[in-house]
Amino acid sequence: DCLVSDIVMPGAMDGVELVRIVKVRFPAIRTVLVTGYSDIAERAREEGFTVLRKPYDLASLMEALS
């Protein structure tokens, strides 16, 4: 029903690319990206993705998923 992913991940794919793929294949899935890096967060937001800055609490996550 939802995907919460860190933007920074090991390997070739980052969280932004993961969300792009999920949005194409499963457009109804709600997605949230999380990160502690402000420059990466800003680029993801510019693409229209929901981004939470670390640390975040449950209330912030629930709001981002609504």
C-alpha cells in the first residue's frame, strides 16, 4: 500500500530511481522518501516527490503518507 525508502542506498539505484519505477508500475502506491541530506532532498522535492528529513517521528510519517 505504501513505500518508504531512504534516498541514499547502496548499489547503482537510489531511492529516487526506485520511486520513479514504482510510480510507473504501481501508480496507486503512496511513496515517501527519507534522507538526512538537504541537497538530495531538495532535488527530489523538485521532481514532485514527498520527502521527510531525518530524524522524523511517526506523526510526520503518517502526515506524509496521507
